[in-house]
Amino acid sequence: MIRKIIHIDEEKCNGCGLCATACHEGAIDIVDGKAKLMRENFCDGFGDCLPNCPKGAISFEEREAPAYDEEAVKASQKKKAEGAERPVDARLAPTGAERRQSQHAAGHGCSGSRFMQFDRAEEDAAEEKSENNNSYARPVSRLNQWPCQIKLLPTQAPFYDGAKLLIAADCTAYAFANMHEDFMKGKITLIGCPKLDNVDYSEKLTEIIANNDIKSVTIVRMEVPCCGGLQRAAETALKNSGKFIPWQVVTISRDGRIID
């Protein structure tokens, strides 16, 4: 059958193993220092492994592949769980160093790039109450999802549905004091620096805009020339997506003022 499934670019892969850890179904293994999709029928096509790849080596493709076999996945997970619960002879148990080495080899790394969406309703209600009472409201975060780095974000996720995108240069949040309230509030935030990442974001941004129900795009950049790369990538993505979406560019000066 033709279906959506992940593709791993082995030339980009550095074998870190984060994708194998992120794949709860167990479809990916590290073989000869590279991530490989070993069990196609275990891949559900949701892409939990995508935001965990620091090299951008994982993408979606539609091709001939066996159907996702949920029963086989559950059986495999049960077998692993039973194996983990078996009593181990303490004399044969690995040392702490051996466990850490084993975990590193198996790709057990930081899970901090797994995507999630935040419910800000409580903060919004508190802010509204504070405004009605004319009392001081403490600043609150307006970040609505994790991760926020363009390199780590998946190209498809529930938080993109009906989203207003904020594509912002890293430095803008430090230069512009009211970044959260004026720009991030009510938006899905994507941040990056093409100079530091040394990458063209346009391909990934195109996938995000083309494959999701995006309502608008706001680009916030610094006045410095290198930020032009971020703006060009976003504009290219908008053009290549084939969609007509409202968009705007806002430029922040180095001393923290909106100048454009």
C-alpha cells in the first residue's frame, strides 16, 4: 500500500540515536553508526522521531510500504517490558559506567526535544482578572509549544492546526522587551539563526506551511544583515507552499526598538 512513512538520510545522520529513543514503536535501530528504519510495519507515520533529530536527517515520504501493524507493536512492547522486569543476579548486573555506556550506544539521550503543546487558558484568565481589577499582572510566558527551534520542530504536529506562525530570529526575544505579549501571544513560535545554524530553513518552513492549516505568518528579525537569511527563507517558503497566507515582516533595532 502507498502510505506516509519516515525516510532517513544516512548521509546527514550522525548516529546519535535520539530518533530510536523517541520512536516508542521500536521501528528504528542504530546499525553501523547510522539510524535505520528496520521495521516498516512498526512506523505509524506520526513522526515522533522528527523533532529529535539534530541533523535534520529524517523526513516524511509517501511510498509503497506495509501497513502499520499495531498488534505487532504492542506484542513487541510487551515482550520488552517483560524482559525488563525479570530479576537479575546482582553479580551479573552491569556497573553504572557500563549502563551509561550502553545507554549512549542505544541512543538514550535528552528527551527535551519531544514536541508538546501548552494550555495557556489559566494564564489568560488570570491576566484578564488582573486587568479588570486594575492590578499589576506578573509577566507570563506566551510560548505555546515545545520545541521552538526551527531545526528541532516537526513538520507536522497538532499545534499547527489553524495556527498563526511567528518566525523569529533568536536575538529578537533579548532585544525587544515585550516579545511575549506583542508577538508570541496566540502564535506558534519558530526561532532560528541561519548564521549560527549555517542552514537554509526554506525547505523545512515550506513543508510546515504547505502541509498544515496555517492562518498567518509574522516574521520578526533584527536589523543586522545576517537576519536577512531568515526573512528570505520564510518568504521563499510562503511562495513555494502554493498558498495565499497573510504575512508581515517586523524589524527590531539592536537597541530594542521596532523600526519597520
